[in-house]
Amino acid sequence: MERLEFRELFEAAPDGVLVTDSEGTIVLVNQQTERMFGYRRDELVGMRIEILIPERFRPHHPTHVTGYTRSPRARPMGSGLALAGRRRDGTEFPVEISLSPIASSGGEMVAAAIRDVSDRKRVEDEARRANAYLRSAVDSIQDAFSLFDDQDRLVLVNSAFRELIGPVVGGAVVGRPFEDMLDHALELVECRGDPAHVRASWLAYHRAPAGAFELELRDGRALRIIDRATADHGTVSLIMDVTEDRSHSSELLRARKQAEAANDAKSEFLASMSHELRTPLNAVLGFAQLLQRDRKQPLSDRQQERVEHVVRGGEHLLRLIDDVLDLSRIEAGGVTISTEPVNVREVLDEVTNTLEPLAARVNVQLAVAPMQHVPTVVADRTRLAQILMNFGSNAIKYNRPGGHVTFRITRDDAMVRVSIADTGIGIPVDKRARIFEPFNRAGQESGPIEGTGIGLAITKRLAELMEGSVGFVSEAGRGSTFWVEVPIDSASGLARAAGKPAVSSSPLATMESRRKVVYVEDNPSNIAFMRELVEDIPGIDLITAPSAEIGLDVIRAHQPALVIMDINLPGISGFDAVRQLKDSSETRAIPVIALSAAALAKDTTRAREAGFDRYLTKPVRVDELTAVLEELLT
């Protein structure tokens, strides 16, 4: 029984184990030895142990065997040496070997435990290379670099540090505490006043670094010290010579201001010439073409001739813009607000209809609290809808399965407030003060919910431009309520019901079923133009989204037949949005039309590479857009 248990233990050993006689002949091996060296057991038993070592070591190995058998004892073999084994196929690998003498009835034998350390050696080699790269990189830094551990002892410096501090320290610097280095370094400093105060200030900065600490040396040089705490409670210190920078600071500042002014002027000019001209041209030419095509109230011949002059003049201006400017992408230079009397309930109904599929996908219920006599407000209708879409989509995204989102309209003497309450994760107390700052996501930066963190900043600015305001209340773990207030239109009566638009014939009217089209655009004029266009196409239901982030959610929820997308959008761009659509199996097949003010050949190429099915430039030609809609929808 004991022999059986020994055999099982011998075979189950994680290392290769073999036994040789006093002459070095193998008498016993385990399964791990077979796997490690690639031999069968019957091929090893009876062979000399030299069969398992590289050929270059074989001539001298019998001498080692004889020496060990004369003075046998348990010990690691070749301590401090790099040992290697040789497989049957001739390949070599690093090993560690432990030897133990065994007394048996047949005489002295030796047991060898062999461990393959290839993985460990590889990790050690990689660590050595990484350490060498680190030291080389640190030494290549022109400024004086030093690293202190959690006990504030110096552990790493570069040559620039040694050149600066070494002469006053004397001897080795690594291992010395910071205060010791500080006392020696003060010998170089021009202390205007009490040296003890300079020492205390430098020490306090080092222990709680923030910003930079500047000193002047006795030889006239100026130093700037930047310390930063490391994750393991150490400190990295960088000492820069800023003498030349100081002496030329006024010139650099003046040159910088001139360069910034020139750059701002250039950017303002380009923005004005490109985007701010092409965007209104889109509305001018678009509505002019709609007048030409109007079937409900056809223009007279004289009116047609005048509209034709408008179209020709707009197209000529468009060609001038294309000839003057050579640019790849221009960011918008401002936000246009166009206020008018707005029926809040109508806007809210549109927003909730758009958000309903998004909520259903994540099992969140939407509700609108009942309220009678909702007054008309003074606002930009598109921007108000954009604010409510932002608040509503956030309330859905940050909710929980089975949660609720409730829209509620209240009023006082001067303002109407629309509140959106959710039952989601809420906002931690320490994150609330900066919730309306750009790129702030209330601690969800690394979470699973997508977003850029600029939507709330946009809503705040839009509300202020409409002479309104936004705010919120929240409880972590229980939910939040965001609200927007806009002024009541005192000159108008109560909100009136909107008339149902007339429907006219269109080549797309023969479609057997209605098709959803999502239009992602943040410009009110362009949205108004698109609404006017699809009024004459009874087979299309137009859904608008003011940003790519909201647009992506709307597209995933509604699964439209077609998407029309602007390129320059708040938050992520149209290029990034279409890549996300094409990368997802549920939206990959939806055709996407790009509609942009950028009209160079490279813009078309970039759009095709990004995944757009078509690329149309603003001002869009109605016939061209209609033809593309017919092609992609029918």
C-alpha cells in the first residue's frame, strides 16, 4: 500500500523527477519528465543522464556526477549558474535542478527534481529590459529628474540631477532622505531673507505638491520645481532651468498674444466664410427649391422666374465659397437662437414620442403628469426640444430596469418649468457642484454607459440664451429630477392646438408602408427645412435628434429605414457616430446619408471611409436629396 501511494505521489509531482544510480544511469522517471523532455519512459530508463543536457556540457558532466556521489547531500545543482535541459528534438530550455541522495538496497542513488523555468526567465528578461528602457528614458530627460519612495528616500535620479546637486552633496545620492538633499541644495539657492523660511516652504511644497515651486540660484539661474505624488505614495520631482524663459517672458507673452489674435482672426474668418455662409445657404436654396416644386400652391411663371434668380445667385455664391476656401473641417463659431411663441405641451409630446422606444428597450416607463391650461412660452422651439431630449435621454440611460421617468409641467407668474424625474442611480453629493461643466459625467467616466459629458453643459447654455435656466435635485441611489425654465409669452393666449399638415403627392407616396427617417442636426433652420421637405412626402415619418449621442439612442430604438446626419455636431461628430452604427450588428444595415457644409473631395473620401452610404453638401439640392431618398427607401 505504501509503495502504491509513493508511486502515485511520484507520478503526480508537478516537476520532472528522475532517479539515477551512482554512475548517472537513469533508473526511474515520472510522467512530467516525459512531457518536459519529449521522451517516452522506455527511451530514458537505462540511458545516461547526459541525454537530457545540451551537448556542449556532456563531456564534463560525468566528472560532476562522480564528485557528487563522493559527497552526496541535498542541494540545488549549479547554484548561481544558468542551467539548461535538452529536449528530444534538440531544443534547449532553462531549468532549475535540486539533487537529493537516496539510500537503497542496490546502493546509493540520486533523485533529481527538474523544473522548467522558461516562463519565469521570460518574465525576468522582460522586466530587465523594461527597467533598462526606464533608466535610459529617465536619463535622457534634459531636466533634473528624481524619484523618492514612500519613506521619502531617493531611489532614482538622472545625470542632470547629479550634475546639479551632486557637487554640493558629495558621494552617492541614491538612498538619501529628501531633507538631507534639501539641506545641501540650499547651499546653491539665493535666499532673499530667512533661509529657514525658504527651507520650510520647499519642504511643505514637496510634501503636498500643487502647481510649481520656483527658486533663484546664487549664480543667477532660475529654477522651476514640479513635484507630483505617485500611486504608491512616493514623489516624482522635476527641476527645470527657466532662466531663459524668464528673461524673454514679456516677448514670448507679446508674441503669443499676437499669434493667438491672428489665429482667432483666421478661425473666425474661416468659420464665417464656410459654415456660417453654407448653413444659411442651405435654408435659402432649400426653401427656394421647395417653392419651385410646390404642388399645393404652384408659383406663377413670373414668380418661378424670380425664384430661379434666387437659386442661381445662391449657387453662384456657393461656388465662390468652394473656390476661396480649402479646408477639411470647420467647427461652428456660435449658437443661433430664434425665439418665438412655443406650445410646450406639443414639444413635450414630440420628445416623449421619440424617447418612448428608447425607454422600452431598457424596460423604463415614461409618463407625462396631467396639467391643464399650459401657457405659451417664448423660446427657440428646436433648442427647447433639444434640452428636453438631453434630460429625457439621460433619465432613461441612467435609470434602472423597471424604473420610471415622469415629465411634469408647472408654472408661476413668469416662468414655465418642465421637470424630468427618474428613479435611477442619482448623483453623489461630491459630484453635484460640477454637473453642468463640460466633460463632467458625475463619476460615470469609466462606467458602461456611453456619453461625452457635454450634454448638460449645452442645455445650460441654451436655456440661458433663451433667458431661462436649468437645475436639478438628486438623491444618490434613488434618482434625480432635472428641470428647465423658460419665460411665459405674455403677448399670447393659452397654447393652441397645432393644425394637421396637408399631405400632397410624391414619388415616395406609393410605398406600401410608412418609413421612419431620423435626421441628426443641431441647426434650427436646417431642421425646419427638412420638416418642410418631408411634408410633401406622405410615406415618411421624420424624427429629429439634436446631437449624435441622442441620435444613436434614437436610431437603436426606432430602427429607421434611413438616417440623415450632419457632420459638425455638439459632442461626438457625425464621423464617430456613423462608425458606431456600422460597428453594431443591429444598425449596420441602416443606410446613412451625410449632410455637411464641408464640400471638398477629401471630405467625400473621408465620409465614404467612415461608412456613410451617401455624402450630400449644404446647401442641399432638393431634387438631389429626393432622388437619394427614393433610391434608398424604395
